[in-house]
Amino acid sequence: MKLVKQKKLFFTEGNSDKVYEVDLCEIDDLFVVNFRYGRRGNNLREGTKTVFPVSYEEAEKIYNKLIVSKEKKGYKDTIEVPETAELQEDVNSVQRDTILKYLNQALEGTYTRNWRVSKIIARVGALNFKEAMPTVAKFIHSKDSFEQYYSILNLIYFSDSSHVKDVLELFKIYKFETIVGRAAVAYVIKFGNKTQIDAIKSHLDGLISEGDISNLAVKFINAKPKDATLLYFAYLVSVIQGSYNKDLYNILQHVEFKANVFKSVRYIYRTAYLLNDISVFALISKRMAMSKPGFTSEFVHDGKDWIYASQELKKPNSSVAFSSKTKQYFINDNYKKLYLSGERDKNGFLQLAKAMLCSLDDNYDDAKQRIDYHYEYNEQTKRYNYANKYFPKYHQFKGIMYIVYGNSERFANNKGMWFDSSENHQSKREEVFPELWNNSPKEVIEILVNSKSQVATAFALNILNEKPEFYELLTPSDVILLLQKEDQQIVEVVLNYIKTKYSISKPNEELVISLFKSKNQKAIDLAINWFNKFKLDYVKSKSFTIGLVLSNELRAIEVLTSNVNAFSKQNFEISIEDVLGLFENPQLFTPHFLQAVSELVGNTTFGKLIKGVKNSFIIQLSKSAVDSNKVFAVSFSKIALESTYDLFKDSYADYICSDNPFLRQAGIEVLSQFPDSFLIENKEDLILFSFSEFQEIRKAIIPTLTRLITVDREIKTRLQRQLIFQLTEAETYEGLHEDCYETLKELFGRSLANLSKEDIVFLVLSKYEFAQKLGTSVFDKRIALSSLDVQTLVSLSKSDVLEIRNKLKTYFENNVVRISYELDSAIHVFNTSWDDVVTWACDYFEQRIDKNKWSAETLIYICDHINETVQQFGRRMITQYFTNEKGLPILLKLQEHPDKDMKFFVSNYLNNYAKDNVEVILNLEAYFTSILFNINSHRSSKTRVYKFLESESLKHKEVALLTVKILSLIMGSKTLTDRDEVLDIFLKLKETYEDLNIPLSIKMIS
């Protein structure tokens, strides 16, 4: 930034001592007016009156206006800083004679100023000084390449086509190697005749081939090109031939700005600039603004050392390109072209602005909104204020900011990024030259139609909101394009427009089809409403019908399906070629849509409309690697004359083994139409399909199995057994049990009632739902509980089916005599895991079975049960039926029970059934040891045992010996809690039996 002139104004009154400084500065041939203000001696606050650089004339007006406004407020005692350069003073004062004087001096060899002559030539274009062109043209023959270069640029700028011959000679000297040669190329292409342009083309032919051009994408996208200049040469060829190169445009949209490649992109940018190829110029300008620079430092690493970037850039094979400085240069250059177009050629500005807006692409550009949260210190209030900065999309792209916000007062610029500090973001129009846009409906509509960015869309819609009459310029093809937009805001706007336009008249077929293709639900609803309103006309149209079939919208197929009879009655025929896109380009359609079309063709009368489907075509589809084509083959086979077997005998296995569920199901359906001989020959494989991991195969195989068991009776029994077996095994695949159950019901139906008793019991005792369901469904028909042995009856208590358990309970209740007679077997009913059976059984056996039926073994079995509830029942029964003859066997058996509660229960009966019975007591040694050594035993159980042993030991020496043996072991253990009790018993035994050997040494104390 170069200071042109500056004024300082001061305000002194009372306690005020303020300063206001105004600068007029140059930036790339344009100008800005900045200011600073605040208390004298303090840090001054900064601002600008030109968010976007302007011409010198405009800047000077702003500069003078600002000074006058401050002087009116009392600022005075100005100090004016003189302008910084003599030539700048002459030029900015529009003293064009000075330029001519300097140029003539340069031609005569008498020029002595410090300013380079090439800069003066460049000024001619910047000042739009056409009168100087006869003089400028003479510098084509200068020996200074920059003077030649800027003279050619001015010839192009002022459309001076009278020097093609001279410029072509320059090209022959420099070729494509220098800026002069490349500028000469642009000039000759722009103004030369065919022969002169062919001279350029002949040089290009030796540098790039047609093969190079056709393989540009391969060379440049995700690859490192061997010769990056091919991109530049390909662009020149496309310009000379006047042909749009889609691959080239796509490369420019995506290619990374790496070394060499960026050089070629830069050449294209400059050529597009000179040729006014605004679409390419706009695209590259957008890429320059939105791409990250390759380096930002003064130094780069060349692989060995850190060197100056300027040194590396001079190398023929520089490793770096596109610096932050270069990026800013191109951003400013783009803005300058845009601004000067607006000043000198409004139509040129309009076309360039349109191209730049249409170049924006939200899918590719890294353009994001941003908010910076921060506080600013106010020196006057001595407080920090909350001051956010709101950066819109493309905030670093000066040209776009100027187009969209050039008439705004809310934006500021900081380091090349535009932001809004206000909380209230305006949605009103803020573009530069609003009246120009108000008179340019065609351009506004083009922006809307070609927009790929929310910024461009919002720009066009803001204008259209004020100028709705512009919509009348929309062509039918425009409307169709807009309806396919991803931006639903555009679709909604267009919907409102066409609803009004076609409120009475019938919309054309293409429009209705485009509504279906839009993927917007409101648009599709409108299409269906229009179809229903004008159905009689639409169903007669072959093109409309084909449009629905190719719409890629499921609801369009629903329309065809629900109105299939109306369509099928029409006289037109749809050739397979009409819908060939479904098979040749299936990637353009969703799988669900293709499936729906296939079902429409194969399962409705609509398929009869499609003609020309040859058997060879069906076979070709069946062998296709594309799944949807294979599905279509099955659908077409339903309306084919050839047998299904002949069509699919070589491909059915590919269907069944496919990863696609639709194909697997289709394969099984095809198989069901194969001849009986094939089914019998492959019966083992067919049975296995019943247990496939894929549910669609398990379901689809049923019709085929129905045929198989009809023609082969032997296989019927085997299949039934395998299905039942699968029901009672763990499910290997989700849903297998249910499908086996359904298959059994469908294939065997009534014959299931003939299942054996063993099978039915096996099913109801299964842990799996569908086995239980099948068994229960035939249980009453085949099972009389009286015919079952008690062991089988008792097993029913384990069934998960409550209905079965209740039948068992009822049978027990009604057959007490039988149960009493076979009580030892019946009590195994307690082995169930079901609490309802246990609770019922405890009550049943206690109340319904006579006490004389209970043997000691039976009672012990109950007490020894693992279920605590059953144990409690057993103890209760023993208490009721504990007779002398049963007591001792029970006592001896129960002593071995591991449960502490049971051991405590047994201790209740020591005195009653073991007292004075030495034989029984000696047999209870293990019981006594278990109680006394177990730290988890009831304390009361231990106390009872100690007292019992003491009492019986004092009466019976055999018992005393047993007691000493047990207590000696206790004394030898580390369990000391019972030591006092043990010592007391030892002393009493010693007093009773002097010869008894006890593990104590007793000393008398006198």
C-alpha cells in the first residue's frame, strides 16, 4: 500500500485534544481512503471509508468530503503531507500529456526518470488512455520484454487489431516460453485471421496431441503430470477450435496448485483474462481465492536446506508454488478487473459478475461461514465490549464480496477478509449496481438456473423477490433444471411459480416428469395432483409413461402400479430400447427404484406393454454382473415364451448364492418353475434350502418343496423329521425356528396331528418357542395323560408351556390313587425349575397323599433336594411323620446333608432318636465332626452337639472315646472359639474315666 496524500486535523476545546488523520493510498492501481482518530498522544482507532478499493477520482472525492466534514465540526490547523511521487501526482491529476511526454522520451532515448517505462505503459490501460495507443504500439519492437508485454496487453485492452503481423513475429521469436510470447498468442488468437491462428496451432501440434487432450483427467486428477504445461496447451487448443472442453474445466475445478501445475494454471488465467473468456477466468479466480497457499514463509526447504522462497521459485523445477502473496495478488487482480469493468463497461461487469457467481460451488469450495467471538476495549468508557465478527461464505474472495455486498454499509475488511460486526444481519439487497441488475432479468435468471452455491442462489432470489416478473423469462428447460436442484429453497420458489402459471392450464409432460425427478415431496405431490387431474391425457402418452419408468422416483412407479389397467389398455408399445437406460446405466437409479420397476414389469399387466424382449436378452441379463439386471431377467421371464428352465438353467445358482436378498429370492422363485426331473435329481440341495441362513430363501423354497414332496413321497417323511429336529435345536440363524414352523404348517398341515407321542412330548419339553408352539397345538389331539408312564408325566413339569404344566397338575389332582401308588417316581416332579409347580406340589403332596405312603427314602429324597422350598417342605413332612422306625434311618441319612440349616434340623432329633443308642451315636461321627469344625454352622447346632456328646460320654465310655477323638482334633486345629467348652468336657470326662487318655496335662495346685 502506497501513501499518496495525507491530512492531519486537530480539535482543541476545553479538555478535548483530539486528532483526525486521513490517508489516500494506492493499492494495485486502485485507491482507498483510511482514517485514524483519538486523543492526541494515545493509540488511535483506525477505519476506512472504502471497504472496496475505488478509482482515484472516486477516492479523491471521498478524501475531500471527509476532510470538509471534519472541518465543519471544528477541526482545524491542518498539516498536509505532499503526495509521494511525481509521476503519481501527474497521473492522478489526469495530466495525460505527462504520460505521452515520458513515452516519447523513451522512444527517443532521452527519458531520465526513475520510473520504469513498462510501468508508464501499464498506466495507459489503468487510466483508460486510448489516445496514447499509437505511441504505445511502437514499444512492440522494444528490446525490453516488459515494455513489449504491456504494449501487447494495451493493444488487447483497447481492441487494437492492426498489429497482428508484428505480434505474430514476436510469438515466433519467443514461442510459449516467455510472458511476451504468451501475450502474443492471446493477441493473435483474438484478432488474427485463420492463417495467422493456424501458425499458432502448428506450434501447438508439436507440443500436444489429441491423445494428450483426451487423457487430461488421467494425467492431472490424483496424479503427478510429467508435463504440466499440457494443461495450458490444451486450453489454447480448445480456444482455437472454439470447443468447450469439459475435462479441462473439471481439472481446473479440482487440480491442486502444486509446482509446475500452478504455472500452467497461471498461464491459463492470464490468457482467459486477455481473451475475456469469463467462464474460465471466473473459475480460476474462484480457485485462487478459495485454495490454501502452498507456502506462507519467506523461506522454504529444498530438501537439504532452508532457502529464500524467491530463490526456489526461480528454479526451472521449483518445488513450491502459489504463495500467500501470490494468492493475494490474484484476488486483487480479479477485483481490479471487476471494478474497472463496472466503471467503464457495465455490460462487461454484468457478464463477469454472472460468471463469477456461477463459478461458486458449495460441493467443492471450502467456503464456510465463521463467527469470531472477542472483546474490544473502549478507551472512552474504559470497558470491554462484546464484539463478534460474522464472516459470510466466501469472505476472503474480494470480487464476490464486492458483487454481493458492494452497496452495503455494514461490512468491514480485516487482512483481506470481510466481516459484519452487527447483530442484525440484513437480508435486503446490498449488491453493487442494483439498478443494473434491475434491468438485467436474463442474467438474474441465468444465475438462478446455473447456481451451485447458496450465495449465488440468495443473490438471485433477493432480486427476484423484488422483480417477480423476471420469472416469466424462465423457459420450460430452465424450470426443469431448477426442479432438479439440491437447494430446496430454489425448488420451493419454482413450485410457487408453476403452481400459479398452471393453475388452470395443463402442464406439459416434461414438467410433470421433472417434478417426480426433483426428490422434493411437495413437487412430487403436485405432480400426482396434476396427473390425477389430467389423467385421461397423460395415460395416453407413450413418452410420459416412459418418463415415469425412468424417473428414479418410487412414487412415480406407485402411480403406474395403481393405474396399471389404464396404462395397459393403451395402443402404444414400449420398446426395450426406450428403457434401455435401466439396464445399461443402472448406477443412475436407486436399487429400490429398480426393484419397484422390476416388480411392475413382472407382477402386473404393465409388462405386456414392453415389446422386443428377446430370449437372448433375458439370458444376457441373467448372466450380468449387475444385480438389478438379474432381477429384471426374472421379471421378463414371466412374460417370455421360452421356458424358465431354458432361460436360467445356467445362471440360477448365481442367483441363489448371491449376497443380494432380492436375487436369492428370485433364484428360488425361478427354481420352483424348473421341471420335476430336476427337482428330484437335486432334492438333497433343495431340502438344505429350508435351513438356509437367508430368510428369503427359506420362504421362497416352500412352493418348490410342495412340488417335491408330491412327486417324491419318500422325501416327505425325511423333510418333516429334519424340520422338527431344527425346532428343538439352538437357532443357528435368526428367524429359522419360525420359518421351520411355518414350513411344517404349510407343507404338512393336518398330518401334523399324526405325530408320535414321543415327538409331541419332545416338542413341548423343548426350550424353544416354536417347538413348544407346534407340540402344544397337537398335544390334546394325540396325548392322553393316562397313557403316559409316571416318569413321562413328571417330565411335563419341566415344560416352559404353562398350559402343559396346568394339565399335569389337573391330572395329579384327579388321579391321587395312581400318584400315591407310584409316589417314589411322582415326587420327581420337584425337579422342575418352575416355582408354580413347586408351590403346587408341596401343597398337593402334603394334603392329598396319605402319611402311610411316605417312606424314609422318600422323605430323605425331598429333604436332600437342591431347592430350598422343597427342603423346607421335606423338613415339615419329617416333623409330621417322624416315627421311631423312620427316625433312625432318616437321622443317619440326613447327617450327610451339606446344608447348615438341615444339620441344625437334624440336631433337633439327637435326644429323641440317638440318646442311649451307642451304635447310632458312633455312626454319627461324620455329622458331629462336620458341625463342630464348620465355622459357618449355627451356633445353636454346635451347642446342641457339645451338650449331647458330653451327656452321652458320661454314660457310655465308647461314646467318651469318640468324643475325645473329635475334641482332640478340634484342640489341634487353629479354631479357638470353642476351647473353653472343649476343656470343660475333657475335665469332666477325666473325672469320670481316670484311665481315659485325654490331650491335657492336669496338675494339682495346693
